[in-house]
Amino acid sequence: MIHEDMADFAAALPGPGALAGLDLGTKTIGVAVSDSMRQVASPITVIKRRKFTLDAAELLAIAGDRGLVGLVLGLPRNMDGSEGPRAQSTRAFARNLSRLTDLPIGFWDERLSTVAAERALLEADTSRKRRAEVIDQVAAGYILQGALDRLRHLSPPRG
């Protein structure tokens, strides 16, 4: 099921369990996952886009292997908050993916996530070649970490 609102997404999640963050590009999908307590996002891989069924199968295999309980897709809004063709493409991907899995799917505004990822990689003195290889998974990490931080503020304190 797709959830527009992060509070609805949070309500759809089971107890603890890891989430994935996805940065959907036209050529690649950056993937990051959280720990089971949903504290920290870690970039893990980049999937080279081929066709939807193959991309979805690879994503769902990662979800199954890692016991993920939800997916957060970066929603590429324009700087004024409107949605263009890339956001519509992301929504279509989410609709198609939701037909193949019962995992809750949420959206996270990804404006500037790639810029932040690029800046972090530059500060780490990462070579241009290496930056090109990992930028999408690092951006996915920024997307997921933003969602995790928001989810932490939505859920009641534990303890």
C-alpha cells in the first residue's frame, strides 16, 4: 500500500524492522537500508535500471534477504514544491511495485538529497569516478535518513 503522508506510513509499519530508501534515477536506483531499530541509514548498492520487472525483482530480493518491513521512495519535487515528470515517474514506479508486494511504501521529499550527497563525497575527497559509482546510493541514504528522523518524531518515546 502506498502512503502519501509519513504519519500514515508510520502507522502501516509493523513493530521494529529495517526500511529501505530508494533514489530512483533514469539509469540507476540507489538503495540504502536502515538498522532494525530505524536509527541509521546505510547506503548499500546501486541497481542498474533495465526494465521494471527486473528492477522490481532485484529490489524485492534485497527486501526479502534483509527482512525489510517498508520502502521509502525519494519523491523528486521541483524547488517550488510542484511535481514534474520525474515525480510522476516515481509515483508510477510505486504503483507498479505495490502490485508486487505488501510492504508499505512511503514517499520522502528528496529535494537536494543528491546535492547533499555530492557535497559529502567531495568533502570526503572521493574521486570523480568513485563519486559517479556511489552517488545514487549515498543520495538514497540521505532520503532514508530524513525519513527515519521524521518517523522518530512521529512515534511515541520508547521505554
